[in-house]
Amino acid sequence: MSAGDAVPLLSIRGLTVQYGHGRDATVTAVRNVSLDIPPAGIVALVGESGSGKTSLANAVLRLLPAAAGEVRLNGKDLLTMGRRELREARRRVQPVFQDPLAALSPRRTVLQSLMEPLTHFDIGAPRERDRLAADALSAVGLEPNLLQRYPHELSGGQRQRVALARALAAGPELVVADEPVSALDLPLQHRIIERIQALRERLGVAFLLVSHDLSVVRRVADAVAVMYGGRLVEHGPASRVLEHPAHPYTQALMRAIPHPDPNHAPPAVLGGEAPSLLTPPAGCVFHKRCSEALPECVTREPGFSATGDGDFSPGGHRVRCHLWDR
């Protein structure tokens, strides 16, 4: 599915997230980001640590306040909803956090953790909730005999799947998953990614997948959005962004991926340091690390341009780079 094939389930427009206020220095962690997620789509948000990915995800979940912009779920702005309307929206947009051991209460069994969203959102009759919890566990490929176990009695992969099952128990339309496989070994990563793909196909659940690992993204995403220094610098169908990266930063991320072929060039680590969000550079936020920087990159921030495919639609391949606006 292409990101442009359907009316967006989630539409982000001009989202800005800041930390600090009053006399405190203000850090702009996310600056004027616009992004669409279609129904049953998987959109990957990628970039180095500190690029603004998690801040954007938390603003979508309304765990952080937004300084500006809109986040519309089926046309309704999550950022301006009142308590009652937001309660229903939170059932439809569920989080999965990076560390399931921290996200799951050590005092609750798997069954108790799965019952929490069912009770909170009043899903099903009380006598049905045990079955609904077992169904959610089954949906992520785990057996009912785990329902009475505690998080410390599970493996890392099992805990992450329980966290995913808890999100699914609410019957969401969108799951916001922040680095859901980064703490797992490679076989477990593959298992979780395969489960995400199956859930999308079987249940029609959409995913905003936050990741720094492009090898994971390549296997699952329909569209890729690349963030750097709080800005969206490239966005488009995964096949275009990953096979024909247009922004020098995306190209550097692709060169850093290890390759199984011993004859392939070794991974190349991007030199330099990520920009300070407190005192970002003028012009293009990437110019100090870019080997292709032009004179205008130092003084003028680029807008979005269409790449060689010429598609400037929301589902097209777009890049924020002066190399493409000449």
C-alpha cells in the first residue's frame, strides 16, 4: 500500500514540539513536521538519537504538549480534544514503548496487564474479558499458559509481544511503536516485525514505527519519513527512499547499514555530531556534516522539492535539500 492510496487515518500538519518555557531556554525538538498515515499503513519514522522521533510520537499520543500544528485522527484534531473525546481517541491510538520491562507493571500478571485496557475503556462484558485478553495474546503468537506469569518470568521477546497484545486489546486503528525491537536480538526482531506485518494484514491496524534501524524498516514499512535535527528532511514510499535516497543524510544512513556480503563495502559511519537543538545552525540543519553542501546551505533553509519521480503529492518522494531545488 502506498501512503497516497487512501484518505489519511492520521494527518499531521505543521507539528512543532518545544521543551522549556518562561525564563528557561526553549528547545525545539520537532519543527513544522507534516506527515500522513493511511488506514492499515506502516509508516517508519527514522533518524539518529536526538532527531525528534520520540518527541513527535509522544505528541501524537498527547503525552507531550504541542507548541503548534494539528494531529487529525479521521479528521478530528487530537490536540484540541476535550477529556471525553480524547478518552475514545486514546482507545483508537495505542502506544508500544521501547522497554517492555519498564512499561509492564512487575506486580501484575500478563492477564492483569491485558485486562487493564479492557476495563479502562469498558470493552466487552466483564465475564468476556478473560477471553478477550487470551485472544489478544493469541494475536501476537503467544500461548494462554503465559497469562498467569509475571513480566520477569518472560523472555525479552515475549515481554515485547505482551506489550503489543496490551495495545491490541483496546481495538486500536493505529499503534505508535517507539523502537519496539531495538533491545532484542536479530531472530526476535524478525519475529516481532513479522507479527506487525501479520497484524496489519489480518486486523487492518496501522503503525507509526519509530526506529533508527533501516534494516528493520526495509522489511516492514510502506513509507519512510527521515528526521534530522527536529526537521523532516525526506519522505516517500519506502521503495523510493531506501533504494534511491535523495537527501545526503538518508544516503549516509544507508551507507551505515552492515551488509551480509563480505565483498560489499564496509559500513561507513557518518562523521561529526548532530546539531544542538538549543542552538541549531542557520541554513540547512545538516550542512555542517554534509560533504555536498552548497553556499546557500549555510544561509538559507531549503524547502521541500520533488525528486526525480516528479511526484510532489503527499504520497510522493519529497526531499528538503538545495541540491534538488536548483
